[in-house]
Amino acid sequence: MKKNWWKILTVLLLVFTVAVGMLSEVPRLAILNETIRNLYFHVPMWFGMILILMVSVVYSIKYLRKPSFRNDIIAHEAAKVGILFGVLGIVTGMEWAKFTWGEYWSNDPKQNGAAIGLLIYFAYLVLRSSFAEQQQRARISAVYNIFAFAALIPLLFILPRLTDSLHPGNGGNPGFNAYDLDSSLRMVFYPAVLGWTLLGVWIINVKSRLELLRQRIYENV
């Protein structure tokens, strides 16, 4: 029970996000209206993606310093979960864009940067599948993973700020914190960020343990 406290916390946070987030009062902002509730899903998924991909990079660096099957597996599974969160972030962002900008995809610099970043990580999955030898696959994937994350950060957080962008917090547009003066969104937003991130960690934990178990079974056959 003591070891699983964070899993219980994850469930409680996500239930809180969905239940309270859907029923609580939100600021009435022009154009956004009720779609402001997407802030509890779209943005936390992106936050979770960045944090999880950071975990993946850390374990890639650990593999390069001290090669082990465990480090490679965790880096790989974290990258896959990060990609999943990225896809969910783009989908929820497209839904939001339809209501606020009038179309699902408007070639906004933030949207394009996110799409390019995900394509770079999809290439990571393709790269891994192209090597049969485990150590070679792990070593090359670890190096690519580090460069992929280094490319993702400017695509998401630097380039959109240097160009015209419709996205809040980019292109001279204020972020939501400039509107939410009563902190009614923050009450749900921060638990949502923690909940989605912990869910990603949970998935990584389960999938990594399964892969390690599969490897042990393979070695004993």
C-alpha cells in the first residue's frame, strides 16, 4: 500500500480534474467561453510530455555513461509515452483552435513547431526498429534521443515567440495568467498537470517492467 500511494494520488488528481474541472465556474472570456476548460487537458498534456521526454533524455544519457538494458528500456518507453501525450496535445489543441481560430489547422508557428517536433520523435521510433543488434540500437537511439529533445525545445518555446502567432503566450499575445485574476483556473490546472504527468510515469513504470520481464524470460529460454 505504501508503495502505491502515488498511484492512488494519480487517480484522485485525474478524477478531480475531470469532475471539478467540468463543473466549476470559469472566467467568461470572449470567443473562448466554455472551451477554456480545455486548459485542464491540452496544456497539462504538453507539460507532461515535456517532463516525460526529459526523463527519456536522462535515461539515454545514463545509458551512454553506463550501458544497461534497463536504462535503454526506460528511455524508450518514456519516449513513447511522451509521443502519446504529444499527439493528445495536438488533437486537443486542434479542437480548441477550431472554436477560437475558426479552423483545426491554421499553420500557426506553434502548431507547425509541435508537428515537426513530433515527426522528429516518430523518426526516433523508426530508427530503433531499423537495428537488430540490441547494443547498437540502444546506443544510436540514445544519441538521437538527446538531439531530438534539443530540437524540440526551440520548436515549441523559442521560435513561436519570435514570429507572429495566434497562440496565447506567443507572438506578443498574453498567456491565460493575464486573464485569470481570481485564480479559478489555477485551482484545477496545477492538479491536472501533476495528474497527467503521474499517469505518464505510471504507464512508463508498467511498460518498462513488462519489457524487463520479457527480456528475463527470453534469456532463460
